[in-house]
Amino acid sequence: MVAVGEGVQHYRIGDSVCALIAGGGYAEYCRVHESNALPVPAGLSMTEAAAIPETFFTVWVNVFQRGHLQAGETVLIHGGTSGIGTVATLLAKAFCAHVITTVGSEEKRAASLALGADVAINYRTEDFVEQTMKATNGKGANVIVDLIAGNTWRKTIRRRRWTGALCKSAPRTAW
């Protein structure tokens, strides 16, 4: 940090922070509210740290604040090996949820399972709706994270629990 605004309590000039900002992130300097900033974890470069706020804040808001995922519930995560997908898997497992992911290859299936997914469905060779219903004993997922949208959206919405939440990624301008 090269400057801090009036009332900032958690950071000092010279602190290394990463942040989620609305725009201008490629500038040499940018302003950010301290509630959107995080200290750069020891051992990470600034480039590595930059990936943390985008993925973790996006997952937290969509899966836990909007989707209200609880321990013991099931989350279906499309794109299980994407940045959002991997963070969603890690956080959902940390909060004791059952995780089902969709992936596009056997290598990605293995990676998703290694990250902690309980079930990883290769959508190129399996029907993810059928496999999700099988994995949930016909109940469907409580929360569905669909960053893919497109062709998966209609199939997905028909397979969630009636009381479940559906978290579709919004365009950046909607945030």
C-alpha cells in the first residue's frame, strides 16, 4: 500500500494486499475499500495472490451467502476444475457438504476427485443429470453453481431440489 484513507483500521502503508475491485485492476495504482482487501499470504507472489479475491469472494457470495449451502447438503459444481470450481469444491468440503462436479475429461475427473469432490461426472461421456440424481438418491442438489450456463442451464434447473438454490454467474457489469 502506498496510501491509506481516513478511517482505515486494518492496513498500513507498506502492507502487501490483494483485492477484488470493480475495475481498473490493470492500472499501476487503484483504490479499494479495505473490506475488499486481503493481506497477501506469506510465500505467495503478488500475481499468485491476485487470484484469491476473485475466486474466493465469488464462491463465498454465490455458494454460501446466496445459496445458503449447509453441512450435509449437496452442491453440484459445473466446471469442477476451473478456478471457481476448485475453490467451490475446497470450501464446500471444508464446510462438510457433499460435492458433485462436472468435468470434460478423465484427467479433469481425477483432478476434481483429488481436490475432494465426492463425485466427478465427465459430461462428455455421461449424462450429468442422470448421474447427479443417482448420487443424491433422486433428490437432486441443494445448490448448483453454473458458470457454464448455455446448454447446461435448462437441464440443471430441472434437476435441483425444489428448495434448492441456483447460483448462475452474473456478468461483471451486474456486480
